[in-house]
Amino acid sequence: MSRHSRLQRQVLSLFRELLRAGRGKPGAEARVRAEFRKHACLPRSDVLRIEYLYRRGQRQLQLLRSGHAKAMGAFVRLRGPAEEVGGAGAPGILSENSNGPRSAHDRTGAHKTRPDGR
């Protein structure tokens, strides 16, 4: 097995520090592990992406250590039946057959007038 590069050692160190900082905070350990697993398949040659994620992790570590953080959660946008990978729907706008907010345009593409006249 080859030695780890400097960047790999930094990432592993960040992982350990995040786990230590997240002890006792609900959801932190699981979130840290999930984030690192999610990006574990990045190729070693994608240095820019790895460095970006490393800096993002450093900011998360600062937030966890700040003392203001009580827990660590994630904002997850669940996909509905009308939204598929590569779907045509814009973020935040649900399809016509779903219950919830609709776009400002009707089926013909004409702009709807809001109750306040705008």
C-alpha cells in the first residue's frame, strides 16, 4: 500500500476532528460519516473538488466547535413522483397534478395575475 499524500492526510485528520467535535451532538456523527462516504468515490485526480470539500469541511468544523451548535442536521429535498432525475420541473415548483404551490404561469404559458394586481 502506498503512502497517503499530504491532502489525503489532511482529509483524514479533518474526518477525525469532525467526529470528535460532533460527539454529544445529535445527528453529527452520522452526518459526518454520510458526507465522507458520499464523496469517497471521488478520483484522486479531482484535486479541485477535494480541496473545495476540504474547505467546506473546515467551515463545518468551526461551526461545530463554536459552542452555538446543539445538533447537526441536513436539509433534504425529497423528490416527488413528478420529479425524476433530469426532470423538467424547476426547483421549488411542483407539477400541475401535485398538491402545493404552482408556477405563476397557467398551462398556456400566459402569466397569471395575482390577487394584488401584479
